[in-house]
Amino acid sequence: MAARPRLTGVLLVAFVLVPLLEIFVLVQVGQVIGAWWTIFLLVLDSAIGAWLVRREGARAWRALRSTLAAGRLPAGEIADGALVLIGGTLMLTPGFATDALGILLVLPFTRPLFRRTLTSAVARRLVVVPPGGQGPFGPRNARRPGPDVVRGDVVDRGTDRAADEDVDGGSDGRAGA
């Protein structure tokens, strides 16, 4: 039940405090440089942000593809892609504060700081199942089709050798099969 107060706090910040901060910053900038220059800066900021997200998104995509082609686990590349996506979304919202955070998430020299934070947050929430061990869904070799499976249906049994055998011992009633 501890997750509900944390979620409420996040929603409060996201939907109440951030818009109030954005309005405050917009009013302050508008009073200093004028309304039209403020609008011009917002449009310019969005255009630069779109260009930056497109460039860094393409770079993250290329890095992901090359890592997969090399046969390595693309954990950092996936995190980079997620950060570019989140940063781009923040830059789409009107306002200078969310644009500043979005730019920090997208820039290649500030992204590693946020990547470590994202990686540690995701790692805290992962459930690790030891190989061949008891996981959150029961024993590893318990993936047998239930009584609702009709002969001839395709059943995903995973990659276990024991699960690759037919349920009834290998005889399916067809000759030569």
C-alpha cells in the first residue's frame, strides 16, 4: 500500500505543480521581454527541440541496431531511446521548464546522468528468476498446456527440452509424425 501515496505525489507534481511552474515562468519571461518575444522563443525552442530529438533519436536507433547486430544486450541503448522519447515528449509541452528538462534528457553529454537514474529505478523493480529455479509463476517446467488446449493448436512452450515433448508422451496418433 506504500505505492499509492507515491503515485499520488507523482500525479500531484505532474498535473498541478508543473503547470503552475510553467505559467509562472511564462509570465515572468513575458514581463521581461514581452509577449511576442516569449511566443517567438517558445516556437524557436520547439523547432530546435524537434531537430535535436530527430538527430539523437536516429543516433540512438543506429546504436541499438549495431548492438543487436553484434549480439550484445542493448540495455544502455534502450535506456537512451527511452530518455530521448521522454525528453521529446517534454519538449512538445509548451513551457520553458519542461523544455529545459527535455533538452537535458536528449543531449548526448547529459543523458548518461539520467541513464544511470533510469537504470537503477528499473533494476529495483525487476524480478529475477534463477535459471531452472522457482519463479513468480511456478516451477520452470510447469508450462504444460491445460485441458482447454485442443490437439493441433499451437502452444508456446518456451525453450525447455522437457517442455518440447508432447504432453501425452510423444504419440499424436499420426503415422510417420
